Amino acid sequence: MKKIIYSILMVSTVMLSSCGNGPLTPEQEKHQLTEQITQLETKLRAAQDEKIDAKDANEMLNLYEQFTTKCPNEENTPEMLFKAGEICMGIGNYGKSISYFERIRKDHQSFDKSPESLFIIGFIYDSYLNQKGKAKEVYEEVIKLYPEHKFAQDAA
């Protein structure tokens, strides 16, 4: 019942904020998405001892995707990409997970979790997709790009 009420409130909020003065400005849209992400992250953190509902996970992914697509250069975009990659990995959507981590690798190389993102790509190929050759390539790239990083040691 709580989930139904929460969903109705979320939909109502979106509908109300999109009515009235026409389309939202990019800044308003960014603020709205940020608020929705914060609310859902808070809800998911509160339920951390319980199994995360697939609907909530998909809703979270949808919000991260919207934000990272509409606001690709925002400071928190790489963190949202990272979280989306983790969620996809957790629900077994390994291809999508790799694509999120690849976006970090390609577009946000200075992000502090960039080495970890690259390592996770190798880990997914190695542990979940059983593509040892591809995993080896990625692990070698981790070692080459981040030789002093702890993930380079793990990759070796």
C-alpha cells in the first residue's frame, strides 16, 4: 500500500510541476530530476535490509538515465552513471552495466572512480559473462592507465 501511495505522489508531483507555465526550463528539469533521485535514493537506502523491489530499481535507473542524458556535464553525472552501473550489475543486466561504466571511461576520465569503473568492466566480463579474453584486455588497460592504483594490483 505504501508503494502505491508513494508512486501516486511521485506521478502527481511530476504532473503538477509540468502543468501551468508550459515546458520546464533545463534548470527546472534538472532540479526536478535531482529531487526525484534524492527521494528514491532515500527510500532505497531505508529499505537496504530488505530486497530491493525491481520496480524501484528500474525507476531509479530511469531517473539516472534521464539526468545523465539531459545533464551530461553536471558535476554529479559521473556518480549517477556509476550508481546506474552498479544497479544494472546487481539485477543481472550486465551489458547495460558495462555501457554505463564505459560512459564514465569515455566522457568522465577525471572522475575519481574511473579506475574502479574500468576494473568493474573487466570483472563483469570475467565473472559474469565468462569472456576471459575480453576481461584480460580490460584488466591490462587498468594496469596501463592506472599503474599505481589499488585496482591495477587487483587486475594483475
